[in-house]
Amino acid sequence: MTAADKDRGYWILAPCGVCQERLFAYGPDVEVAVPERADPRRWRTLQLRDVQPHWFARVFPDDVWPYEAQDPESRN
């Protein structure tokens, strides 16, 4: 949410790309606020998967998701 100006209240902004990447760590079902087209002071929720339909992890459907780093010692 950001201040539009002193007379127009606050506008809702969808999460930026960096924020979306961080939120994806919790899964594609996370709900985020996005502005209503007719009035950016109002919002609706969407699942993150719908905000970012072309997320790069969808290219690798066989990978474990969410990604879990393996123990470096187990690679030996």
C-alpha cells in the first residue's frame, strides 16, 4: 500500500518481482493483495500462481518444490 496523495488516500500495489520471488518460498497458493482496476484504493486477493503465471520453476515440473537445498556433505 502506498500513499497516492493527501486527498486521494492510499493505493494498493501488487507485490514487486523480488517480493513475489520471496513469497514463492511459501508456495504458489499464497494469497496477495492486488489493486482493483476501477479503484486502486480497493483490493482483491489472488494466489501468487495467478499473479505470476510464468514463474520459472514451472519449467522444471520434476524438481522438488518448494526447493530444498541438499546437505553439501551428502553429495560425496
